[in-house]
Amino acid sequence: HMETIDWRSMNMQKTEATTRTAESRVFIVEDHAVVREGLMVLIGGEGDLSVCGSSASVAETMPMIRELKPDVIVVDITLGDGSGLDLIKDIHSYDPKLPILALSMHDESMYAERVLRAGAKGYIMKSEASDKLRAAIRQVLRGEIYVSQKMANRMVDKLVNMRAPEESSLLNELSDREFQVFRMIAA
């Protein structure tokens, strides 16, 4: 009887270990505490995803990523101490295979292509439903690109017709730094 209990206990430990290793480790970069904590609860409640850490600033992010070695990173584009876009470039330089999902309140028509060029695998707006956020995380984890259907259509149209959409063609010509200055002037 004792051997049966030990065997079951060992099986349970093995199953728990398998479940833990099957979870994808998510790291969140978000400077607003309420949003960061909400994302942690939202993502942490999933069986296949777990939050391994978070940071509120550009400065503390890279050391934590090196230490925690997450499977995917969710980065807010607008951070209090620097550019989320520059952070995406730094993370991509550190590990080009590490999937990054950009999260922002800004319209994707202004940022999506820019963050993809910087090294992110996806772009999602904060206004999207929580199930779309979880789907986006899973999609970039699989190595796929995630943008909204509207943005995907726009990018395909641009590629097929070899032209930039009229309303943002001038903005697309700005460098990342010029775009940052433009946004600061607008603010």
C-alpha cells in the first residue's frame, strides 16, 4: 500500500513538472502599475502561460530579461523613462529569436510596421479584448506575426500594389528618432 502511494505521489510530481515546463514564460514591460498588474492577472490565469516577471522601466528591463530568460516579452511602446521602440531593438539585438509583442494605446497604423521592423513579432492595441491579447501572445510564441486583420489587409495591399497608404506615407518616411520627436511635439 505504501508503494502505491509513493508511486502516485511520484506520478503527480512528474505531471506537475511536465505542466510547469509546458507553460510559456511571459515577461511584461509596462510603466503603469494598474495596467501591469491587470496584465499579470490576465496572463497568469491561463494554463499554458505564466508571468515570470515584469518591469516598469527601460532601465531595469534588460538585466531582468538576462536573469529570467522569458519565452516571450510584452512591451508597452510608451514608457516613462524611454522609448519602447528602442527597447524592442535592444531586446532583438540581445536575442533575435526571442518573440516580442508590442502593446500600445496608439493607433497601429502609425506604429505596427515600425515595431515589426524593429524586431517585434506583433502589435496589439490596449483597447483590444483580453482574449485577443492572449491569442496574440500565443501566435508570436509560435513564431508567427500578429497584427489586427485591418492592419494585415493594409500591409498586404501596400505590398501587392507597391504603394504606401496615402494618409501615413509621410510619417513612414521619418526615422524612428524623427517619429519620436514628431510625437513629442504633438503631445
